[in-house]
Amino acid sequence: MPASPHLFRFGNFEANLRTKELRKAGLRLRLPHQSFAVLQKLLERPGELISRSELQGELWQGKTFVDFEHGLNTAMNRLREALGDSSDDPRFVETLPRRGYRFIAPVEAGTDDPKNRVLQEDLASVSTKEEHNSTANPAPNNSAGPRSWWRSKAASILGAALMIPVLTVVIAWWPHHTRNDAGSTLPLLKPLTSYQKRETSPAFSPDGSQVVFAWDGGSASGEGFDLYTKVVGSENLLRLTSSPSDWLVPAWSPDGRTIAFLRVSPKNSGVFSVPAIGGPERKLASANFQYPLVLTLSWSPDGKQLAFPNTDWNGTQSFPAGIRIISLENGVVESFPNPPQCKFTLSPVFSPDGKWLAFSCTLSDGVTGYFYMPRQGGEIRHVITVKENANPVTWTNDSERLIISKDLSLWEINKDGGELKPIPFTEDGTQPAVTGSGKRLAFTRGYDDANLWMIDISDLSRPSARQLVSSTRGEWEADISPDGARIVFGSDRSGGSEVWMSNIDGSNLLQLTDWRAMSGSPRWSPNGEMIAFDSRESGKSAIYSVRPESARPQKIPLSVDDASVPTWSNDGRSLYFTCTKGQHPGIYRASPDGGEAILITPTVGFNVQEARDGTLFFVSSVVGGDIRSMNTHGIESAIPNMPKILYPNDWVLASNGIYFIDRKAPQPSIQFFEFTTMKLVKIVALDKEPTVWGGIAISHDERRLIYSKIDEKISDIMLLENYR
């Protein structure tokens, strides 16, 4: 019996109904699952009218709490955005007003033809053959199979449509290449893994023929990551671990026999090792990790040491992170002190020649420096400073250059400084890994589709939620204007973390900053005439203000540096903010016009909120802090029975209590802590993970809450052949 078609091609697009992927010229497009479900329904019946009610039943299956009209319109808008289509002049999807939609373009339907696989292998054969001689042969795995990604038609289109426009960039970037035995020296980008959900943290075997990575198993329940290995070019997997973890970062030993890895887990975090061919785990050292996305693990070239970042929890205010090096001969863990200019040091990586140790350094909130020093200690040398949070760093194979992530792409820079050079084809790339020969570069490409949602809490017996602002990037840290008509929020929809404003329904979007310098934490003034926010535009964290009508931000001159997370006093005459560096870190107050900043508490707290009686509330730490109150006499105390807050903006003050995001339970939720009774009330369970530092806001009439949640997480590992 012939297989049902699951590949649909139209124009230069290809939709795979099995893997729920949409590709254009071979490159995967970001498309939320509801938008893909709409596309699938249309493709299955091209030329036919698909009614809005039919789509409602297909997408939401009778769930009455969803605002269907708004949700379908959003899904259709994002589908058209991905297709480059227009409702006024459609090429693919035609709208029949008040009735539904119809797919009007020619559609070619088919299945996964084995001939496509042959052509796929032929395409891959033009890449370098230097790294095929591995003796390892991982056993097949019976878990969810890979998504077939590199189709023959997509490959031919990619060659014609992509290589010509970027040829100038490629020639400029690879001027020293000579032709290899395969007859090609141009870079070739292809998926190294393409499984369901998330694959991260690639690391190559010493000969470059295999890769180890973390995969969440494609589980919709998000059970956690385990480690797998595969031969490059094969889809047979060997599973190395069976303890799903919050995060894993592997590193292959120089002799190829062992894979060490960092495990982030509530009960068993630390440094571990496992045989590369499979076998029992061994714990090498206990460790604490609070910044999973920045973690690296690096073997010294002689295989005698491992370098990793560690975070020491001091129980009160901060997480001083530093470099640790463990000796594999005696198990001794050596600590490297943080350089004086660094708040944290992260991502230590040995150079391939064994002479240097590179690392990232948090200079200020949202400002990162990249440094290196002699392996045995000595002068610390600065490479570059970027106005972003830290990301994993690695060396090129010649130990002369560093690869860093910046502006949602990978860049290369000489270790002695100079000009940053973009690495073509690495958009949305992070966690770079290079083979010993330098000819292969792997990296993680993915995104979190974080959107703003609004919930009506006027009737707690039937709280209703609807999506408010969405994009294929992320939205977070919303605040509602005093009149309830507008919102301000952070988003990276323009490529960097910027401040945006819209109407309360998400319409009339306006970008307020365009600095590519990590701007956020926006807050309306009590009269609605001003917005305060923080940014790293000046090279360090500072407070800015902007009038919504002008969209011309101005830096507020303050007597202290490294100021962040501003909030307003009730009368609008003062701004509260946090300083985490300097001689006197803590919470400060200053005029919105700037000037002298007054220290009100040495507690390095965040997200100050003022009650009507003048009492101040704030979180006592950047991670896992208490909510404390400070009365008008300056007396500070923790709120009895109030649970700890994981992130500083996971809560918002109401007139009679605190709404907060509870992330500790298996299913996250929004809870309410009532001041008088000191009891908790669950407002609503969240069906998806709330965004880290996503925030929660309340309207002035206390009838609506806005929060950010991650509607979809996807990441794959990409392979750039002929990198060097």
C-alpha cells in the first residue's frame, strides 16, 4: 500500500508534515506549531475552502478558554510572514472574508523517496573526506528517529540561490584555501543533527569523525537531556547517559577514550565522565552551575586537566562565578581568582597548543569581555568587549583566533585583537566547536519562541488567557501603562534586545531603541509620560528614559555606575535601581533627571516596588531570593511564608498581596500571596515554561496580568564543512 504523502512542495518552499518543518531553499524557517497546523490543513486540501470553524476544531479542539479569533489571526499572520505572502495580493493563501482560507498555489505532494537520500549523500560527498576513518560504530537507538532534512530539490535550490549571493563573502573569507580531493573548497552548511525538539552542546572526537551532543529525546514533556554520540554522516546513535538533566555540556578527551561532561541537575550537578563507547558514569567533582547557556568544559591537550566555570552560592545575595581546573591525576580542584575588572568569569577553554586559557568575563550587567592568559597563570590579555551577555567561546585549531557569538551569529577575532570577522552561514549560532584539522565547525542553531500573554483575573473562578504580542523571536518584561491603553516590553525581534511599545492589544508596534546593546527592564512612570529602562549602549549598564511620543532615549546622568532594573516611586519623583559593582553595591534612589544617587540599602536587591503606604518591596538576590520589605524607617525583613522567587522579575505587587510565577512545581503556575492571611492561591497553571527573566505585570485596576512564556523551543546542531 503506497505511503501517504508527507512532503509538500510549492514555489521554493517545502513542508514536511512528519517533522512539522517548513523550509525555503533548504533552510528551515521559524514557524510556530499552530501556524504550521494551519499550513498543513491547507496543503492537504489545496484549492478547497477551509473554514475558520474547521481550523478552530483542528487547532484548539474545543478549548473554550482560548481567544480563538485572535489566535487564528495571529497564526495566519505568522504563516504569511514566513511565506512572504500578502492577504491583499496573495500568492499562496487566499482569504475568503468571514468564511475561511484557500491554498491557491500549485502543490507537489510526495513521500521520502530513497532517491532523495542518494542525492543527499552525493551532495555531502563534495565536502572534505579527511575525517572519515573512525573505528567507532555506535549502536542504533530505538528512540525517536531523525527528521530527514537535506532534500534533493532543496539542495539544488540552495546551491543556485544561496551560493551565488554569498560568493563574494566566501571568497573573501577563505582566500587561503586550496582545492581538496573532493574538488571543492567552498563552505557547505548542513544539519549535523535534526531530531525532534532540542539538540545542543556539540563536541568533536579528536579525529573529527564523531560528535557528542545533548538531546532532550524529542519529549514533549521536557524530561531533560542525555548524551548521545554519532558518526558524522550517519544517523545511528549511541546513548551514553540515562539520567535526564536540565543541561549537559560534553567534551571529548584528547585520546578519544573518554567523554567528560558537566551536568546541571537539582540533585546531582557536577563534573562527570563516561567511556566514549558507553559504560558507567563516574563523578569527578561536585560543582554548582547557575548559567547553563554559558557553560563550557575543556580538556587540556595533554589530557591531564579539565577547565570549567563554577558558581559558589554564598546564601544571601550573589553568585560569584569563577574558573576551576581539576587535575585528573589526583582529583584536586584549583580555583582561579576573578580578575578585578570581572564580576564573573565563565567559559574557560584551553587553546589547542596548550599555551593559553581563554574565558569570558562579565564586566557589567549585559557587557562581556573576552580574555586569555597563559595556561600556568600570568598576564591577562584583553581581546574584545561586546555589549551582550556572555556566550560560549572556543579557539580555532591554530590557537591564533577566538570564535565568539555576537548579534545572533558567530564571529572570529585574532587573540591579539583587531577586527571581528563574521563567519558566513552561522546566523542564530552559539556553542561553536572546531575539529583538530580546523576544516569542520559545528554549532547549535535554535531559538526560543517567547511571547507575551494576558490573563483576565477579574473572575478567578474562570481565568482566561490569550496571546497578546508574538513574533518568531522573543518578547518579555512587559509593563502596562497607567491608563491601561499601552504596553512597553523587551524584544529581540529586530535582531538585538531592544525596547518596544504597542497598544494593549499588541497593535501599533513602535521600536523605542535600536542600539544592539541589550536594552530592557522598561517601566512606565506613574503619569504615563515617561519610560525608564536600562541599557548597555554606553559600554556599561546605565539608566535611560524616553518619552513615548518622541522615541528619543536619553541617558540619565547618575553619580554611580553599573545601574540597572529601574522602577518608579509612586509620586514619580524618584527612580529606584540596583548597583552591583563599585565600593558600595546595593539599592539606590535618584531623581529621574539624574544627579546624586542615595544608597537606601546595601542589600544587592532587584525590582523595587513601592506600596501605597511607602513600604518598599524587593527581591534579595539575582537568583532564588527572598522578597523583602523595608518600612519608611529603613527596617528590612523577609515576608513570612512567602516562597522564594527564582528570578527578580517573577513577581508584581498588588494592593493586598503579591502575584508571582511559581517555577518549582512540575507544572509552573501563577500564584497569589495574600498579605492578611499569608496564604497562597493558585491563579492559573501554565501549559508552557515561563521565560527566564520574562517578568509579570499588573494593570492599574488589577484586573489583568501580562507574562511571558516560551511557546516553542527548537534547536539543531549545524555543520559547516570546509570552514578552514
